[in-house]
Amino acid sequence: MAALPDITDSQTPAVPRVPIVRITALRKSYGDNEVLKGIDLDVMRGEVIALIGKSGSGKSTLLRCINGLEQFQDGSLTVAGKPLLHESAMAMRALRQQVGMIFQSFNLFPHLSVGRNVMLAPTLVKQRTAKEAAEQARVLLARVGLAEKFDAMPDQLSGGQQQRVAIARALAMEPQVLLCDEITSALDPELVGEVLRVVESLADEGMTLLMVTHEMNFARKVADRVIFMHQGRVHEMGAPAEIFGSPRTAELRQFLKSLDD
Amino acid sequence: MVEFTLWDILRNLALALRWTVALSLIAFIGGGLVGGALLCLRLALGRKTGRLIATYVGLFQGTPLLMQLFLAYFGLALLGIEVSAWTAAALALTLYTSAYLVEIWRGCVEAVPRGQWEAARSLAMSFGEQLRHVILPQAMRLAIAPTVGFLVQVIKGTALASVIGFVELTKAGGMIANASFQPFLVFGCVALFYFALCFPVSLIAQHLERKPHGRAA
């Protein structure tokens, strides 16, 4: 899935690879400060994309635009063919059921047990019964290796465990796309691996992943495509081997070099 | 001169205590309801409503409760609206209490980290669901101590309602002290009555605060 053909309008049913996320000429500014200066990006179903770049390059903002946590001023964004409409609460609710998100700071609900963290949204949004939701939560917690923590409170868990619960919580909504916003940046080094292994298993199972990451080795290993963002633009994009092996632009070379220092 | 036994003093103060309790309850319930409603409006409708509410808060926090009671009782009467002392006291205490509570509670909601809203939103919860299941449970825990602290102030503040004719605890104490010439004893008893009212409220708050986070599944 490394080399992607240009997506043209000549998509036919014979070509099953329709983009699940399509971003066209997306612009976003905070006041006078334009942080995204026209982003075009198509993400295929099952694709794993790593967004890299300096802080302030707009990579997190781009990610947050995809599930509507940030509003953009210009351009369009569709998920599974449905356009993102900020003004429609119904449309946003539908979109967010397709797009899960995992945060740098975990953001587990501290007043709810681990199991209830996972169960809350499915019972409210998908109207599951408590029994169904609990069963699903147990399955998902087992999948992230935390089956025995169902009744624990979030503050009794390590950072790595909390982040794995957050992954289970996002998966409980059965999203088509999962956004990961620097999900290992707040973790102690020895806890990074356990979280990345879960993400890798998701990638192997065919989940569409967009991740902002500083773990270059992980990006190299797992991503189908790496996007280097610079000053609010997609500066360079390609297979991990190209991006890390033979960077074309000076900015990317400099960025990669700065990581080695 | 009428002889006042300790029993007489206590009995009369206990009767007057009813008014203090009733006025406090009105202030708690009325202020809590109005304050809660204002908070929801402010959270749901954003900036403009926020400014209106800030003006309301500023108005009632910036003027003495005594003046508010006066205005509610005599002011409305001057405008030709006949109000009973009960209505005036209920009105003034409700507005006064709500102005403080909405501000205390807003602070508590804002103290819940932004990430909690974002996580709830990312899980496709509606605004009401985010508020009810994620934000308010956390904000309420934070709110217990300052809310109770303020309610204890309100209990003591009800003494001001004597200006519009309520013979509540403080006023009754003054009257008995004047008649019995035992001010130290009488006001000591008044203080004990207030303490008996306020201390349990603080105890309940401490208990609520210490309750473990959330419920086990």
C-alpha cells in the first residue's frame, strides 16, 4: 500500500480503493496566523499515515480538523464520503462515530472506572444496553492487555495502561479511522513500547490510522506513508523508505538531522 | 419586669430559629435552581449570554444584601407592586445566592481540563451528554467545598431579613436580650444555635468530599 496513485475523478466501482478521508484545499487560521495553508490529502481505507514535522508545523491541528475539534475556514473535508459540517450537530455526531481519537494526555474520565470509561459512549451514543457495552468493554480491554483492570480507577493505572484504556475506549465506538495525537509523548520511555505494540496490532488488523508522532522508528516500521509537514503545508510525502532514506527537500533533511542530535 | 428563665430564652430562640431555617432553605433551593439554570444557559449559549450573566452577577455581588432586601420589599411597593415580606425575602435571597453560586460553579466547570471536553466530544457525545456524564460529575466534586462555604455565609446572612420584619434568630435574640437584660447569655445562645445549624452542613460537605471518586461498576 506504499505507493499511492494520484486520486483522480475517474474512480469507478471496479477500483475499490475509495478514500475514507478526503481533504481538499484546507485552510485554517487563528486570527491572522494561518496555520494550515491549503492541505490536500486522501487517506485510503486501511492506510497507516504518520505525520511528522517540527512543533508548530500544523500536524496536530490538521489531525484535530479531521474530527472537528478545530474548525477550518476554507476547503473541504469528507469522511466516508460525508462532508464535515461544523454547524450541524447531527452531522458532527455522525462523523465522530466514524473517527476516533487518542490524545497525548490520555483524557480518561477520572470519575469513572476503566470499564465505565469504555462503556460510556456506546451506551449513550449507540444506545447499547449496559450488558452489551460491558461485554464489549471486556473484550476490548482484553485486546489491549488490561482485562483484569475493568473495575480499576484511571488514577490507579500507569500512563501506558491509561493510554491503552483510551485506545479501547476509542475502539468501542467502532470507528473507521483512528487519529493518534502524539500518544506516547507523555509516557515514560519504558512505557512507550506497550502502547506502540497495541497501535501496531491495530495497523495489522487493517485499521485506518493517522498519527502525529515523534517515534521515527515506529513510523518507519508501521506507516504506509509518511507526511512531513512544514509551515502549514505538506512539504514532502512518501513511503517511509523514501522519506527517511532519501529526503528530497532541505527542510526535511534538516528536520531528520535535528532528531539525531 | 418579666423574669426570663434559660428555658424561656431557649424556647423563644428555637421558635425564631424556624424562620432562619426557612429563609436559608429558600435561599439554597431558589438560589441553587436559578444559579444552575444560569450556568447551563451560559455553557450552552456562549459569550453573549456570558456577558449578560456577568452583569447580573456583578450587580448582586456588588451591592449589599441588606439593600437588595430593602429594594425588594419597599422598592417594589413604591412601584405599586404589593409584595409580602416572604415574597420579598425569597426574591432577594434567591437572586443574591444565585449570583454567587453561578460564579462559583462556572469556575468549577472551567477547572475541569479541556481535554475532558475534547475526549467526550471525540466520542460523539452530544453537548448535553458531555456536560451530564463527563464535566458536571467532576465539577460537582470541586464545587462542594466552595458551595458549602458560601451556604454557611447565607445561613448567617438571613439575619438581615429582620429589616423587613422577620423575627428570625438574631432579631429574636436582640429582643430577648433587651427584655431580659442578659445580653451575654442570650447572644451566647444565639451563637450556639447558629453553630448547631452551620456545623452539620460543613460536616456533610466534608463527608461528600471524602467519598471515593466515582462508583465501582
